Amino acid sequence: MKKTYIIAEIGNTHEGSVGLAKQFIKAAADCGVDAVKFQTHIFEAESLSSAPNPAYFKDESRKEYFERTAFNLEQYKILKDYAEQECDVDFFSSPFSSEAVDLLMDLGVSTFKIPSGEVSNIPLLELIDKTGKKVILSSGMSSWEELDRAVAVFKDKDKLTILQCTSEYPCKPENAGLNVMLEIKERYKCKVGFSDHTLGIGIPLTAVVFGATIVEKHFTLSKLMYGSDAKNSTEPEEFKHMVDNIRAAELAMNFKIDKDEKVKELGNMKFVFEKSIVSTKVLSAGHIISSEDIAYKKPGDGIPAKEFKNIIGRIVKSTIQANEKIEYSQLQ
């Protein structure tokens, strides 16, 4: 059975606290996700001090934020062990520099998630390709030319999944680009998925119906939390609702029914809801039944309404009372 791989994107919303990060992991696992994903920022390796903040986060500099919220290798090991051994979900992170790739290799991750802003960083992609790990590539900021160049780096396309993503926070439903996900699948002959920045659960659910093998969505314990992502993330109750609906959609898409066999199982429903042929008035012996003499009423255990032509024109053998289910034995 096709099963969508659902990722809770925790990012840096944990505020650099191992304890809070564990709460995020546990809450995401309780929602039924398959994986939790963090972001591995090593500021000096990825940014100049003058690098600007994104427009939606101005509360502190990128340098202050990333240095304050960064985990070291030992902290990551604690979180990875907690996720995999105690919460039974996969753990991985997005690297934003070659140093981050090295850290995550030391950590022993099975998968690298390449964020949208790194798709044009071909040296980083080449380094990741050499690791032989599975790769999830987000396409949110890339033109077709840039994506062509990035995809060409990866030799084993069976290990590559490309996510359609629109790098707007939040993204309007009309900008989600599910058509692009289908174009990616056709263009690169690889698995595709959807990294969601819309609000609500309707668009990622639709992406699954369109063929997404992975759905990633930002996750937070509360939209009121501090940080660049919290207000555009999804809280546990809604996230679980999304997961449950995706699992239900998978069942509907993957399991076929035999309609005739299923109808046989619905005998009690047919009795309750279908109609039988009944008399509209007293019909005396010798009366020739016309369409005005019959009506169609529940329950459906008499002559079914579909056989009305077999009744009209027949002669009544013995009196039929008003509002009585007509039987063939009463007719000539």
C-alpha cells in the first residue's frame, strides 16, 4: 500500500533548548508523523555578518538567532536517539554548509533534506551526493534551469525525491503549484512530494491525491512561540488532523471494492431506504391497475419500485386495501 512519508518540520523553533526540542519531537510523534526535521545552521560557515533577515523576521539578527539556537553534535545525538528510540520516528536535518554536512554525517543521519535556498549551491550538492545518503530536494526558489543543474548532480535518482514548494510564508492556495509537482515527476522521472507553506490542511491533502510520496509541513507547539517560523506553522491538533486525513485518503486510493459484492452486504440498508409498490386506495377484485393506483413507499421488502411496469395493467384477484404493499399473488 502506498504510504505518504509525513515530515514535521521543526526547524529552529525549539529556541536552542534540548528539552523543548524533545517536547516538539514527542508532540509530532503523537500526531503520527514518520519523521521530524531540524535545521543545522553554523552561522560563520554559511553567512556573512551583513546577511539580511527575511522580511518576516526582524526581532534579532540572523547571527544572534542562529548562534543562540544552534545545537552541537552531542545535543543532536541526544535528540536523534530520543526521536528514533523513544518516539519511533526518523530524525534528520537540513544542512546549510559543508560543515553542517560533516556534522550530520558524524551524527549518522540516513537522509539529507536540501532546503530551497541551497539548490543553486552546487558544491554543497556534490558533497551530499558523495555521501550516498537519500536526498530530499526542495524546489521552492528554483527556476527550471537551476533545478536541471541541481538534479544532474545526483547520480542515483532512486535515492532522490524532489518536493514542490513555493517559498512564500504563508503561501496562498493558488500559489501552491501542484501542477509543478506533476511536471517535476515527468521531467526528472523521480519521486515527488510537497513541502507545504499554506495555512490549513487542504492543500497537502490534495498533494497526496496528486501523487506526493512525501508531505512536509512546519510544526509548532504554539503559533505564539518566538522565532521566524512559528506563526506560519501548524499546531499539534491541526497537524494530527492532517495526518489522519492523509491516512484516510490513502486507504480510499489504495483499496478497490467490487461494487456488486459490496451491494450484497448492504441488504439491511436496501430494506430501510428503498421503496416498495403500494396501493393508493382500495382496489377491488377485477380492477385493472393504472399508474394512479400505485405509489412507492418504504420499506423495500415488497415488489421493488423498479418493477412498476409489471404491475400497471394487471387485474386484481382479491381486494387490496389502501396503502397496502401489493404482492404478485394478489394479481392476475
